[in-house]
Amino acid sequence: MEESVNMATFPLIGDKAPSFKAKTTQGEISFPEDYEGKWVILFSHPADFTPVCTTEFMTFASMADEFTALNTELIGLSVDGLYSHIAWLRTIKDKIEFKGMKNVEVKFPLIEDIKMTVAKKFGMIQPGASDTMAVRAVFIIDPKAVVRVILYYPASTGRNFAEIKRIIMALQKADAEGVATPANWQPGDDVIVPPAGSCGVAKDRMESTPDDMYCLDWFLCLKKSK
Ligand code: BEZ
């Protein structure tokens, strides 16, 4: 039997994020118009009233101020309807306590996407996993509506929201200072300067490294973070 190949299309890193209008728990939204100049985390979850998703929503909503401080807006999505979303978010606020979080109010918009219109634009329906529920997708989109990061997780794995925040901080650092961030980088850690682009620069870096820089080799130089 021939193997089937999934030809679904969705934006890749560096592509413009597809535009959409959607009904949400915070009213109608238009992307990208309503989000000009902001970073956006567009994320999907498989279904309302499910355990892993509930812990994820509580965690994300509890970090809302931290994302606001990073000029970042959150938008959730599942293929459930609006009344299901509302009922689930009310249950979370009124009844669920998890890891010290309680009375958690989800103030960011949660898209209803029964027809999967938005989910399909972002490759959130992956039929090998399920053709009736979205996977756990995360699209990090920059203020010019360009996709910068794509993460996909299966239904059984709750996401690490501290890592998602770290990614936003790393992208903002890279954009602001023209640097890259090393493995396990955290704010305040040293950053990587762009590799030497010529033999002359490589030689200079090794023989007279600038004061604010240190080189492990000609292609791996770091400096203190601003
Ligand atoms: C959950 O969030 O717990 C979940 C959702 C869909 C399938 C399996 C688990």
C-alpha cells in the first residue's frame, strides 16, 4: 500500500502570517490589523474541558502580565464553539486550583473555530494525530506579522510557558542588538556576536579581541548583554 503524504500548507518561519477574522471570547478580532506593532503568540489546544489544556490555560493566563510587559499579546484557539469556551473559562475561574493558581481569569481572546478555518491556515489540524481536534501549536509572530517561531506538541504533552517567554525575550534581544543567544540563554547572560565574515576580521578577533568581547575561537565570540 502506498504511504499517504500530507500536503497541508501553512506558513513557515520568515513567512507573513495569514490574516483572519474570528469570533472570540473577547469579541471579534482581525489579525493582523488589531495587533499592529505587537508580538503575538497564537496557540491552539485540542479541546475545552480537557485536563492538560486546563493546566495550560491557567499557566498562560497567570503569566499574562509578564507577556504584556514584553509587548506580547496572546490568542488561543480550539475547534470548540464559543459557548463551550465561555463555560470552560468560567469553570476554570470558579472551580479549579492547580499548583497554587486559583480564581484564574483568562482575559486573552480564545477563538471559536468550529469550521477549522483559522486552524487550517496555520497547520493546526494534523490528521495523523486527529482530524477533529487541533494539535498544540504555537506561532510566535513579530510586530510586522512575520512568523518567527513554530512549535508543535502532541495532545499528551503540556507546553513549557517559561520557555515560550524565554523565546520571546531571546528574539527581542536578537532584533534589538543584532546578536544571537547561546544554548539555555537567560536574560542577563552573555550573547553571541555575529561570526567573523572575513579572514581579516577572524584574525583581528583572535589577535586583538575588543575589550567588550571574548572569543572561544574565531567563529565563536561572546559579549556581555546590554
Ligand atoms: C488534554 O488536554 O488533557 C487532552 C486533550 C485532548 C486529548 C488528550 C488530552
